[in-house]
Amino acid sequence: MTKVYTSAMVLIPPEKLRDSIQAIRKKYDRNYHRWMPHITLIYPFRPESEFDALESDIIKVSKDLKPFHTILEKFNFFR
């Protein structure tokens, strides 16, 4: 399978938190408007042409996961 630098697997925060996150990003990240708030899990990822096949694999490995809470202590960015 080919990795590409045009996609990533990410966690997207709940919509109710996005405006607050964007306000912080606007202050510190000149490119905040380029993409929504997110936490990168896997980058580079796979081409869009493989998404359908990957979806079933991701569902299989994550189907028994329960929701969980987390506290983020450090924020970072790609240069």
C-alpha cells in the first residue's frame, strides 16, 4: 500500500469545542484557517482510492473500543 502526504487519520474534537480551539489557533498559528482543529493519529496516510477498503479494516479493529476521556497536556505542530 502506498502512503501519501495528502491525507491523514485524525481525531476531530466535538463541534462545541471547535470555536474555542480556533480562537487559540488564530492567535498562534498563521495557517489556522487551512484545516479544522484535529489531532493527527497517522500521517502520511493512504490515498483516497483506498478509503473504502480501509474503512472495513478500521471498523474491525475499533468496533469494541469504548468512548474515553483524555486530557491533553502538550500541543505541538508540524514545521
